[in-house]
Amino acid sequence: ATPISIMVGVGKAAEYGILIRNGEALQQAGKLTTVVLDKTGTITEGRPAVTALVPAAGWDETKLLTVAASIETGSEHPLAEAIVAAAKEKQIKVSPANDFQAIAGHGVSATVDGKKVLFGNARLMAQHRIELGDLAARAGELAARAQTPMFLAMDGKAAGIVAVADPIKPDSKAAIARLHANGIKVAMITGDNRATAEAVAREVGVDEVLAEVLPGDKADQVAALQQRGGIVGMVGDGINDAPALAQADVGFAIGTGTDIAIESADVALMRGSLHGVADAIAISRATVRNIK
Ligand code: ADP
Ligand code: MG
């Protein structure tokens, strides 16, 4: 590869809002066989909003949202922001939460009004042997519609579901189709539950779904695809995604990603669109063709 042609390619990419950190990444991008996309903030907008409140017997919507927002006030997770915003909109006054704990990939726990509260996914509920009863089927219905259901439990009993939905970016589907047209396999990776992940994947045409992946395991999943012989690109935006971006043959940080994601990436997609991945691949292939 001549330094001049690489400089030209890097310059061309910059016109598309694609910042390439090194010549090696530019040359590798055109060789990718598999691209792994993080779900939240990459395929979707990363701006979840509350879409459903399903109180258990003896609970009502306001009480459910009040306790959920009280515990989430201590969390920095995007899901927590959605719940706190919904409570604020309804002018709900939250209660103080003590002993707050974030449980990565599961949810949160705290003491609210002297009662032990858990809020998170089915895996968190199973770990604490919370009986979900009818709520399990309701959660399944919400997940099938691409919503993320979270369960609230108080003093060991299920209190209801708060569901959120995160809109899919308008151009994700078209950008994924472009990757397919270039012979690239597209996988989606997420900590979210399988049913929700599958519903999102169907809407955008992803080939393989890696769901319920714990934050610390995303890089291992990328490594497993590499061991299967793939040259793997990874696209993500979050702190969670940094090790997977570093593990990938080409790591892409997307949009208004966190500084940590951008630092761990070979390529930054400043326009926040997945079209940037297909553009980077096209520019890479054109650059490498010119070199030969
Ligand atoms: P991702 O980055 O893909 O969203 P996470 O590992 O952060 O995955 O979260 C996985 C799942 O754990 C979420 O879909 C949610 O069900 C649950 N969870 C994580 N953090 C919270 C939280 N603060 N409140 C409620 N649920 C949470
Ligand atoms: Mg994420």
C-alpha cells in the first residue's frame, strides 16, 4: 500500500464524516466478512421511552412508575433515563432510595420506603426467585413487539412491568441491505432479551442475533466469530462496547458515542448512520484496488 493512496482514501472518507485513525484500518475495512452491530444506539436511536405500564394485582400504574423511577434515579443506564423522564412527565415525586446497586446486564436493586426493591430483566427476577405469574406472558407479548420489558419486585413479590421501546434509526435497514449486497454477514449483539432482540433483528434484516450477552462478554463473542474464520468489524457506541471494538479487526464507534468507545475504535462514524460502515468498506476497496 502506498502512503499516498492511503492518504487519499482517508481524505475521501473524511468527506463522508468517517474518521479513520490508521492506514491499517482503511485497508482492513474492505476485507471484512462479518459486521457485528450493537443494538442500542447503533441500530436504534439509543433514546428509549416508556411505552407500557403493566401493574400486578394490588398495584396501579402510578405506584409502579413511582417505585421504578425512585430506584432508577441512582442509575446512569439509558433505560433508567427513560423511566425517570416518564415519571417527571407525570409529575411524579420520587422517594429516596438507599443501598442502591447496579447489577450489570441485569438491572438495579435498592431499598425504597424500607422495602427491598429489584428492577430489571427476567434473569434478575429468576436469580431472586420472584414468581412472575401472568406477567411472564405479558412480557412476552411486549417483547414480540420489539419493546424491552423490565420487572419490578418489592419485598420478594412481582409488582409489575415497565416496558420501553427504542426507535430504530430510519436508515438502519437500508444500510444493512448494502452490507449484504457486498457479501457481508451482519450480526446484532445486545444485552437485551432474546425475544426483543429477534423482533428488532427482523425489522432490519440482521442474519444472526447474539442476545442476552453480558457487558463483559461482548469481546469474547467477537473473538468467537474471528475463530470461525471471519474478519470481523464491530460497531458500537457505549462504554460497554469498548473491549469488543478493540477486539474486532476493525472497530467502528458510531455517532455521539462515548469518549471511551471513540478511543477504542479504529474508525469514528460522525454522522451516526450505519451507511458509514458501507461507505468505509467501499472507500477501502477502491483504495486497495488503486494500490494493486
Ligand atoms: P445493552 O447495553 O445491550 O442495553 P445491558 O447489559 O446494559 O445491555 O442491559 C441488559 C439488560 O439488563 C437490559 O435490557 C435490561 O433488561 C437490564 N438492565 C440493565 N440495566 C438496567 C437498569 N438500570 N434498569 C433496568 N434494567 C436494566
Ligand atoms: Mg449499547
